[in-house]
Amino acid sequence: MSNYNKIKTCTDLLMEFQEKKLSILGEKLKFIGIQGRDVYNITKPFKDAGEYIIAGRVESRDSEVSEVNFFKEIGDNWVKMDKRIELKLQDPFVTNISGELILGGVEIFPHPILEGKLGYRTAFYRGKDISSLKKIAVGPEFMKDIRLLELSKGRILVFTRPQGGIGGRGKIAFTLINSLEELNAEVIANAELLEEQFIVEEWGGSNELHLLNNGLIGVLGHVAYFDEEMNRHYYAMAFSFNVETSETSPVKLIATRKNFKPGEYKRKDIMDVIFSGGINRRPDGMAELFVGVSDAEAHKTLIEDPFLEYEVVNKRF
């Protein structure tokens, strides 16, 4: 369900964002120990065994075969950590549920029908820390951008991204489970669709979920489209979600590729791409946004906390 009628296109959202004339300029993160490969589509820093680290997608510029590596900040660099597992995944994400680290990512496999092509699905791992992670579930085949958030009373919110059929090029859906043991491909596939978020020609997905102080959910995500030359354009966006009523606030942009320094790119058709990785909210009303850039780099920037406006809603659950 939605609390507004007009679906805003990426062009609409971009015009609204540019009208704010925000002065934002991010910085590129430097990674050490990856032997000439790229690191992008990172998580925000998270605590593991007493220290803060980042998980990132690592791969060669001419390949889609990747792995997730873990990096510790030393000086101005993020240094690959030794004696840590390396997961054969793309696009890592993290959360905490019942005191455990939950890490997920996209795993690829030979396409079940098309010879020489690859399929993909989201895999989930859990453990007290990275070194103890064990695989616990996989999502439906050909579905990315599945995210989890622990709520009160043991409930877990699951955001999904169906494609094809009612999902079109990619929409957002949700469901609730009572424990991680209930997480499976069938439950994920049957999630309820959030309507009126993206037009048919465009798509979007969630990247990170935040429980706000009034019970609403702050959603960090991305929205995207193809231009006439089939170049991709991805923007970082946010909206709020009411678990009890299924209502959403309007989608809003919070950053674009132009808010970060010029840099490398994997291909020309993805030059204008940023992929939200995570956001650290600060007590001063600002937030650090971590993103993958042009499928070749990882950057961060400081923005106004995009969830503050949702917390003024006077409603608690």
C-alpha cells in the first residue's frame, strides 16, 4: 500500500533533488591487498570481534566473478584482513539478529536453461562473528536485494525484490517471519508487493533497513532506469515504511553519481551508477553514506540524515 497517488519517475526525483542545490562531495575509499582488482558495492563499517571492518565485492575489471573480502581501516587505507573467510558472493550486506551477525550476498551458478549463462540468488549466513559464519538459507533463483531487520517481539521484517510478472524490472515487496528458521525461498517469493513506487519502465530495490525511534522503518535503497541508449542510471534513495499498515512515504533521492569525485568505471553504460551499501546515522543530524560507484570503486559521503523527517511522525508501535 501507499499513502500517495502519483508515482514519481527518476526524472521527477532527480529534478526535486537538484532543486535542493546541496553541496555534497564524497571521497573514494582506498583498499590494500586486492592485487589489482576492484572493490565496490561495499557494506558500511560494522563491528566484528571488537573491531570495525568493511565487507566489499572484489573482482577483476573484465569479470563478473567476484568474492567478498573483509577490510580493516589502517590510517587512510582499508587493508584486507588475513585469516578470514572469503565468500564467493557479490554485493554483501550485513545486519544483526538476536545478537548474531547476519551476512548475505548474491551467489552465482550455471544457468539452469541457457548454456554459458549464469543464474543468481541471494545467500544468507549467520554466526557470532565472520570466522564462524554458516550458510543458513537461499532466496528464490534470480532475486537480489533481499534484506532483513529485527523488530520487537522476535519478529523479522524481510524486504524482497521480485522481477518479472508483477515485479516487472524490479519492485519491492515485504513479509514478516518469527525466526531465521522460517527464512526460505518460498516465504520470500510470496512476499506482499509495495505498490506505486516505480513506473513500469524503471526499477528499484532496498539496500538497508533501519528501525526508527517511532517504530517506522527507514529504507535505504536505489532506483534506476535505462536511457534511450540503454545506459544505466542508478541513484541512492530513501523512504519510510509502516509495518502495521504497509504504508510508505514517497521515494526521495539522497545522492547521485555527481555527488562523488570522478573515477574509474567498469563499462561506459554504467558510468552513472551508485549502489547504496549502508548508512551510519550520527547524533548531529548527519549521516555517512557508503556506496559502490560505477561497478569499479567504493566511496563515502556525508549527507543530512535522510530518516530524521520520518521520526517526527508521532506514532509508536
